[in-house]
Amino acid sequence: MFDIEYTVIEEISIGNTKMRLVVSPKGHQAIQLWSSLSDRWNVMTKSKVEESWNSWKLLSERIEKNG
């Protein structure tokens, strides 16, 4: 299996969960989720990326604000 070199746009953490918004060399966006089990980033979703990312980012900000 091969790994695509993604460019990281933004990263967030929700507790121990790490997520990042990335773009592929062809310009396709995806959300990746860190797996400590496999010690690598895995693609979480490739559809409705902007909408999903904004939702996760808002949740992250709310949790951070409310401690």
C-alpha cells in the first residue's frame, strides 16, 4: 500500500483525539484521524469535508472554552 503526501491545512484536538484537515497533491480535501494503535494518520472522511471540518472545529472550540 502506498501513502499519499498530504499538505496539512489545520489541526485540532478533542481530548486525546487528534484530527487534521489536509489537501492532496491533486487538490482533494480530506479529514484525517490519528491512530495511536497503528501510529499513523488515517482518512476519516472525503465527503462534505468543509461542513464536517467546521462542525468538528466548533465542537473543539466549545470544549476548550468550557474546559
